[in-house]
Amino acid sequence: MTLSTELWTANQDLVEACLEHPFVRGIGDGSLEKEKFAYYVGQDAFFLEAFARAYSIAAAKSPDWVGFTTFHALAGGVLAELRLHESYAAKWGVDLHSVQPGVATRRYTDFLLATAWGGDVGLTAAAMSPCMRLYAFLGEQLAINGIPHHRYADWIRTYSSGDFLPLAQQLEGLVENYATANASTHSTYRYAMFCEREFFEAAWMI
């Protein structure tokens, strides 16, 4: 079993909590209130900016060229995702320039950036991997019977697409190359997955 598979398997309780969360289920069946999704779009854009910065920090700290180029390419993928959020924002009437991060968002981004600055690239990859793997999983599960025809179909289409999964797999490859199978890696990965659940909860509770 690879380290990434071990980490993913060890956190299935949080994975299932995310899949079954009413915010995610509401995206899946189209019933989520527009105000909750609009809040999420703004918070996620703020988060993704920090995510791109963490990738860039890890690229600069990479011990070899392969790691540098892979982290750099993944940062480019986040910038593409941010462009998608700009189209969401226009559609849902969200001014991304005026977004103030909520507590759950700030907690998550502070954690990622602190890990990127203070940890090695393996620990950074472990902190970032839950987001990518989880979203690929959620997209796959919500599209299991085909892409639905409702207002959140684009979200499901994005994360279930054949373009997104390889990004998650690239990041897991970095976990394999650089992370150590120890308690710190396990706790870092689990905390990131916990932050994912809290991110959905914060959007649901507004």
C-alpha cells in the first residue's frame, strides 16, 4: 500500500462526513440555497489563492528539478481553477475583491501556509493532498449517475472530469516521493481533511 493510499484509507470517516454533509448533498441534487453557494465561492477563491502560494513555496524548496516542475505545474492548475471561480462569481453576484475570509477559511489557509514555510516539501504535499483527492472523489460520487441538469452541474462536471483526477494523482506522487510515513505526516493529512469538513460546515451554517 502506498503512503497516499494509507493516508486516504485512514481518514475515511472524514471523507464520508464530507460526502454526506448537507452542503455537498445540496450541490449534488441542486437543492443548496444560492446564498450558501455564493458564500462558498468567495471563500474558496480566497482559499485557492493560498493554495497556489503553498504550491509555489514548495516548488522553491524542492530538492530536485522534478519536484520543482511538478509543484509549479500544479500551481498553474490552481490558477485555472481560480479563473473558473471568477466565472462562478460573475454568475452568482460575488465580488471576489471584497471577500473577507471566515474563521474556517483562515484556519485552513494559515495552516497550509505555515506548513509550506516551516515544513519540508513532503509534509506540504501531505497537507495539500486531502483537498485534491477529496474533490476528485466528491465529483466522481456526485456524477455517478451522470452529470445532473441543475444550477450546480458545472461544479460537478469540473471535479468529476478527466482533467482533475490527474492533478490529484500528481500531488499524491509528490507525497510518495518526498513524505515520510510518520506520525507528523498522518496528523497533518488528517487535520487538512478535518479543515475540509469545517469548510463545508461554515458555508452551510451562514
